[in-house]
Amino acid sequence: MNVAEHMMMQILTLSKYTCRSVGLMKPDSHWDRTPELCDEDTFSVNWAGMKNIKSLHDMTIGILGFGEVGYELALRLKPFGSSILYNKRKKLPSSAESKIGLHFRNRSEIFKESDVLCSLLPLVTGIEGTIDKQAIDMMKPGSFIAHCGASSMVNEDDAATALKSGQLGGFAAETFAWEPVEPGNPLLALTVDPQINILLTPHIAVGSVTRPWFEKVYSNIINFVEGRSLAGRVI
């Protein structure tokens, strides 16, 4: 659930251009209008002139790698009224699709149709860097990628190039090819450009890795290693 929540944050941050907005709100910022005291009749909507702010209700969200996290993400997207596409090796039963409002797409279709591509692919040897220039070029100009999948499934150089060219309108990454992220990572350099819609986080989607959290998630592994009875054992 934590990773699905983090990906919701990524999607909302990109679609609302939150990082750019925060960057504008500085003590030395200057606006093209004189401030006025606000009341019920006086206010200044979007005084910074932000453009392309989007609503999830009008967006097509594609989930690439539809496992447990993808399912939890789809549940959280459903109330927003987004069109939700998914891709996995084996198509879900129609009853499962209709329950959440999912639509299956093949790999090429999900790249072409998504306004936001949610990368949740696991690490599969031999297909590292699947989200590369070829894949990104299939996407709609100005679309977004939110990445919480295996770190090596995105070609970071290609993503950075697409952000600079405008082919990608936004990019959010939680995992990286090298962790901690290397200083020379091309995505890091883009975080200081106020025109680039980018959000990078230091692999925190799972939450704070404390002992109680670790034991809750991996309790049976710890029980096995320490020779204790396994919880939920059937046989």
C-alpha cells in the first residue's frame, strides 16, 4: 500500500506541476500585478500564470507491470474517474477488470495511449532499460512517467533527454540504476531547472524501515531463520 500511495503522490505532483509551483514561491519572487487584500470578492487565481495543469479525471493512466502494487494503485485511482489501462503477462478475467474499471493493453498500446505511464515492472534479466528512447518516442508528446518499479527498467539518459526536448512533460523516479544516486546522474542536473517538471525521491516509497515495520512485513522469514513456528501455516 505504501508504494501505491507514493505513486499517487508522483502522479498528482506531476499533473499539478507542484515542484514548479513550490519553486516560484520564494521571498524574492516578483509578480506582474500588485497584491490586494483578499476577501470573498477579491482574489487572484493562478497569479503565476501556470500552464498545462491537469485533472486526473481527464487523464488516461497506464500501469505497466500489474501486480499487487498495481492493483492497489488502480483502487486509489478509481474514485478520480481516470481511464485506467494495465499491462501484464496474463490478462485478468473480465470480472476482475470490470470491478475496478480496467482495460488491458499490450506493451505498445499502453505507451501510445497513456497520459501517465506508471512503471511498476520487476527486474527481469535481459530487458533492462525497457523504458528507453524507443518506448518514450511512442508516447504522446508532453506525457508523464511515474517510476516506482525496478531501478534498472528505465534508461535514465533517455528519460533526461526526453524531458529536455519536451517529449516528456514530466518524470518522477523513486528508484535509480545506482543507489544512492550518483552525482553524475543526468536526471539530478534537471532538478535545478524551473522549467523541467521532475520529482526525484530517495527510495522512500516503502516507508521508514524500522524494526517493527521490518518484522511485520518479513515476520515469517524471520520466524524461519530463527527457528520459530510460521504464522498462517497450512500444512
